[in-house]
Amino acid sequence: MAQSIITLLTDFGLLDSYVSIMKGVMLQINSDIKFVDITHEIPQGKIKLAAFRLFTAYKYFPKQTIHLVVVDPSVGSEINPIIVETPDYYFVGPDNGIFSWIYANKKFKVYKIDINKLNTDSKQQTISNTFHGRDIFAPIAAQLSLGIKPSALGKQLIKWVSFEIPTSTSQLTSYNSQVIRGEVIDIDKFGNLITNISKSDFPSYEFKIKIGNHTIQKLKTSYEGTSPIAIFGSSGFLEISLPNGNCANFLSAKQETKITITSSMTKCNALI
């Protein structure tokens, strides 16, 4: 049975016609496609942010969903166009590290797209140097939606581009204390600071969270309060938030702002 759900994640925005053009190309190949827009508001060329946003979203879709991702600041260069196949999903986009979180969490195969296998309208004879989303990635995603296998659309690769996933670090110090160091990896529209510190990393002992000049000593379970709080958000990572406010602005924080958790080895109930 042909797969029909294709998600789109780009840095194109919605003011121009680029996203709709890609959808039009795909509908010419398979008119039964169901499109879901993850986001088109990735800041221009922010590959690592796009990779994380994809990671937080892809697994909530039905199996065999095709995730089309176009954040390609070097479009027109020699970067390979690729298909990533996992047991449950397909991913289509440039080989610039944008699927690094997928590589770190799934079994996968990577295929270099053969542009001679593109199934496009006869009016589109050439591949633009500036719009691979339209001329390469969209046609390939649509062909996958018809049930065509990645192996029929390209050659399997043994090397691909990947960046190191930003993980937190933990260090034991003297006096039975632990220091966990992390950073902000995303900021949502509400100004919540999403860090790379997961629940499994978080200490079960008395702790102090330090970000900038602000210190937090309790975990919250809801967005309540009048000052910045620490809470585990829906992505499973620690967030620093300002209830009814913008924490990023309040703390003058941005992506890669450092966060430190100092923990003593004394058990306590830190959750309120």
C-alpha cells in the first residue's frame, strides 16, 4: 500500500510561494498525498535547530510517513541529496547534517539520490541551482509516497555528514558533589529555554541550577510562578521558563547559553 503522508520542514517561511510550489510538484506525481507542515519558520540556514525540531516531531506521525526537510544554505553546491530510511520512516533532504539526531537514535540506511530517477512533469527539464526543494527533493518524496523503494531511487552510501549531538556532561567533584553542564538548544515562541539535559541526566539529589546570574533550586510540574522556573517539557528535556513571560528575554539567553547544575549527594524531594 502506497504511503501518502508527507511532512515538510523548511526555512522558507510563508510569505513566498516556495512551499506551495513544492506541494504542487508532489501532487502532480501523487494526487493523494496528505501534507503536514511541521514548520517553515526555521531561521535561515540554521541546520542544527532544524535537526532538533525534526527530532522532536517525527515520531508522532504514523509509520511510513515521509519527512521532507529543506534547510540548505549551500544549495547548488556538491552536497549530496539523500534519502534516509529507518524501520518506520523515510527522510528526504540535503546531506548537510540535518538528520544527525535521526542517525543517533535509529537504525538507518542512507541513499544518494540519482537525479536520473526523478519523475517530474515534462515541462521541468532542468534542475535549478537554487531550488533543489522543487526539482530534487519534492519529486523524490512523492515517488516514495507511491511505494517506490529508496534503493530504486539511489545508491546506498557508506559515509554521510553528521554533527555531534549536543549532550550534557556530568562530573563528580570533591565533597560528594556532581556538576552537570548543558546548554540551551532551542527557544520556542513563548521564550522557553529548552536545554539538552534529559530526565535521565538529572540528579535525584539536592541541586542548584545556574543559568546566567539566575539560580533555581526546585523543579516545577506546571507553568506557575512569577520568576523563572525549571520544568521538564513535552520534549523530555529540561526547560527554563518564565510563567506568563518570555524567559529568553528576561535572562538575555540564546541558543548555546550555558546551564550548570550542581548537586550534593544528599537525597531530597526537589519536586514541588
